[in-house]
Amino acid sequence: MEILKKGPMYRIVGADGKEYGPISADVLRLWISQGRANALTRVLAEGAVEWKALSEFPEFAADIAAKTASTQQAPSGFSTTMGNAMASEILARDYQLNIGCCLSRGWDLVKKHFWLTVGATFLIHLIAGAIGAIPIAGLALNYVFIGGLDWMFLKLIRNQRAEIGDTFAGFNLAFGPLALFGLVAQLLTFLGTAFCILPGIYLGICWLFFTPLIIVDKRLDFWEAMELSRKVVTRHWWKVFGFALVCGLVGLCGALFCGVGIFIAMPIIKAATVYAYEDIFGAQTPASAALPAL
């Protein structure tokens, strides 16, 4: 096909998690129009080494915008959102959470990037602890810093270049949504715990692990991200709860190991959490169908 030979070529990750390509820009535009690729689809341009979201390629911005406009059936709100589409896709394909595998990969990542992961985690938790005493502002800013730390670990996991400055990326990428999430999620979790302990535990597990990652990675609004996390986590809530317990035990063991072990345990837990996020939310792109092989 002549269309495959013109201009730059691209590889993409389809909804089935498989890699397709190389394909031309025209073919990729066709797939956008068909709903087989969207703003979140992972794309590797010819000659590049870093996979990026399709939305980061300016040459396809008009195509994505046109597709979004053509499929929009309701005014702005929470009833018809990208978050709902992603939740439906993830729940349709379902997901697996291998706790041991997440921790093992987390440990390997920390060993590979020891000083960066340990230093960044210590720095962010030190700052978060210091601002935690500030009423209201402390609750809001806490998750802005945590979102930045999540972003740095996510870049490492995706084999992208990461540095200590990425831990402050929450201020640039999604300051408002992260701050609002910090306030709303912790308030609602507190109320759920105060009036009846079980709702607070349920909401805490649903929201606090993955929502900051969703906000910085998917660029969703805070409530949209919270709902996406809640819907997806609820499918295997007990598994995620077990993951939280194991992470707590890892942290406890680190603290008991002469106190200094916590500085190793904390980045391992963070890396394991980000791997869990990637396995659940990042393994597939929410396209409407698996892409055909070329």
C-alpha cells in the first residue's frame, strides 16, 4: 500500500496491549477517526526511543479534536467523560494484580536507581511531613508533592529519563486537580471513617493509592480521576486491600530494621504501587477495539 510508505512512520500499542506498526501518519489518522486510537494511545515515532501519548504529537491534534467533537453527546459534566470510557474499557477486559510481582519489580527498580528513588522519596516525605501541620493548605499540597513523586517513578518504570526535579512536576502538570483531590478525598474518607469505619476504609483504598497517578498520567479532573479509581478498584477491592496490607507490612519491617530500613522500604512501596497502577490502568489504551495487524 502506497499510504504506508509516505512520510514518517509510527508504532502504537493497541487496546489488546500488542504493538502494531510501522504505520504511516495517514493510517494513524484513519484509526483515530475509527476510534481505534485516541489521545491516550501510546505511540513511538520512527527514530525516537521514547513512547509518548498520541496527544503529545501536534501533527495529530486536529484529528483528535475532530474525533472528540464528533463523539461528544452531552455537555461538559461527569455523566459522559473520558474517565467513564477508561473505566468501561478496563472493567471489560478486567485486570490482574500480582502483589508479589509488583513488590519484586519495585525492589529491582530501587536497586537500579537507588540514590534517585531513595533520595526523592525521602525528600518528598520530608516536605509533606513539614507542610502537614499547616491547616487545609497542608492537606492540599501534600498530594501535589505525592503526585510529582508518582510521576518520577512512572517515568522510570516506562524507561524514560527521570530526575529529582520531576518530583515537583505536580505543580506544573496538575496543581489544581491534585490539590482538590487532597482536600476532597481526605475529607470524605475522614467522614466515612467517623460515621462508620467501613465506608472510610473502602473509600481510602479506592482513592488514595491510584488517583494521584491517574491525575498526572491521564490528565483527568480530580473527581473524574477519583471515580475512575473507585470503579476500577471496586472490581477487585479485596485484592487491592491485600496489596495495601502487604505494603504496610513492608514499611513496618523497614521501620523495625534499626529504623533506617524505612528509607529503603518507602521507595520500594512507592515503586510497587506505581507498577500496580501500570498493570491496572496503563497496560491497555481505551480504544474502542483491538487494532488490526498490518
